[in-house]
Amino acid sequence: MNFTATPTSPVFEGFGATFTASGITVNKAAGFNTVIGGAFTGLFSFGDSTVNISNSLIRDSGNAGAIALAGGTANVVSSVLVGSGGIQVSGGDTIAAGTLNFVNSVAYLTSGYETPSGDATYASNRFSAISGGTINATASTIIGDLFFMTGADAEADGVPLDANGGTINLYSSAVLVTTMADLPNQVGYQESNGGNLTADAYSWVLPTSAQDASALKALFDQPGLLTATPGLPLQVLTADPLFTAAYPFPVGTYPVKNGVLVDVVPDADTVNQLINPIDLSVITTDVYGDPRTSGGFRNAGAVQQVTDVPEIDPQSFGSAAAFILGALGMAERRRLQARFRRA
């Protein structure tokens, strides 16, 4: 099913419900980013419910969160969120805990070029676990491209991961946040209000100027956390001051060939098989439908494909030239802003 509309958020809503969606597309559903009971609503918004979403796409719906769960369990499997806001999980009214399992899936959190409305907000464009909420990201890729998020809200801390009274756990996942020189104190990953971030030794998180490798290993309680490069492709638009941007979707989600994300998980066809939490079957393909393992190994993140030298996808932004010129123009504007602030 392909769903294209401009409704008020949410598109799908339920309380005390059981909801299953497979193979659907929600496209350009620009809902309102509203607050109900202290939690932001999502395009998929459920309370005290069981939610299963698989093999689905939420695209270009960025000024509302993609999924909001308050109490209960949600499983998001082999799905893609691109230009579509993030995820917020909390406890509910009758079910004290909310747990969302994000498995073999991609979140490409961005706005501007990717989202027609260009007004994705800080609150919706993040993975946020608030009181009573847990997010388990397993074999998934999460990219927070601050460079292409427009407006002052993009400058807020905690993109893409915010454990705000809740818990976010990474299992063989890959997380990248870009850097903007006019935000010297930018924090890509944060714990607040008693929240907790954890990771296993098969997960990769890209350091930033404000959070180096040592700080991230301490933050995620994982001395073996992967932080080296290359991992996912990253564009350095200007070196001084430093501005970086993620490559366009989908090539920006491909691990770099021979990089630190490749063949990370051993015994991937046996003791470390990737299990679908919805039906407990073995997941045999990556998020794009390619074989999930290679030679008995699995890549960190949701993508088994690799890339040599990434090329700009003309389908994403109209043309490669338009993308580069637009990016450099934005970098120059931010450079001038940074100089003005230091003056």
C-alpha cells in the first residue's frame, strides 16, 4: 500500500491496540509535530499497544516524528525512515514500560533537501527514549545529518540519540552524526534525566569534535566501541572550519569498502544469527534485500552492500552539481555566521 497525503499527525493511531503493517509506503505525509501528554506524536502514534511494522518506508514526512510509542511494544523491522523524523518511546498509561525494537532498519534523519517542507524539528528528528522508554537498535543504521536540517531547531543537542530518562541500546548498529563548525559544543549523543546509553562491541559511533572516541566509549559503557574511520561515507565540505555532510540516501548508508563496519559480526549464520522479533524467523536479507551475511560475517548496521568511492545520486537531489553547489553555499553561509558569532 502506498499512502501519500498531508494530514494532521498521526496517520495511524491506536490506544490499547494491536497494529500490523507490512510493505507499506507513507510518502510526504507532513503532519503536525504536536505534544500529547508530554510526548510528541508520530505518523505512527500508539499508546499501550503492540505494533509491528516491517518492510516499509516512511519518506519525506519530516515535520512530524515517524513513530511514537507510549507503553507497550513496537517492532520496526527491515524498514526505512528517510527525511521523516525520528522515534520517541516512553512509558504509557496502563503499561509502565515502552519498548521499541529497531531491527535491520535505516533511519536517515535530515531535512531541507530531503524533505519538501524543510522544517523538521529538533524534537521529532531524533531517537528519544524518555521515562519508561527503551529503544533497542539492532543491526541498524542511524544517520543524523545536522548539515541538512534547516532552522535553529537543528542546532539543538542530542541528535540523533537522546536517552532522556530512558534507555537506548545499540547492538551491531552504526550511528553517524555530522559536524558544523558554528556549533562547537554540538553533542550528538546524550544522556539526561537519568537516561542511559549502551552499546555492544560490534557497534560503531562516529566521534565529533565535541565527543571524541574516548568520551563515546565512556558514554556508551563500552570500551570496545568501534569509533575508527572509514565507516559510513562522510563528506568534508570545508576543513577549516570543519563542516561535514552525509552522502545522499541511499548511498550514504552503504559501509565503505574495507572499512570498520565490514564483516564485524562473526558466526552470523549460526550463534549470531539475526532474528526477527515479530515472528522469530531468521533475517536473511539486509534492509535493501541483499544477502544479510557474507562468508559467515555480518556488517555493522543495516546494509551488507559496500561502496568504493561514493557518487552523488542524481535522483536524490536533482543533479550532482546542484547538490554540491547547494552544500557549499550553505557551508559558506554557516562560515560567515560562525565568524560573526566569534566577533
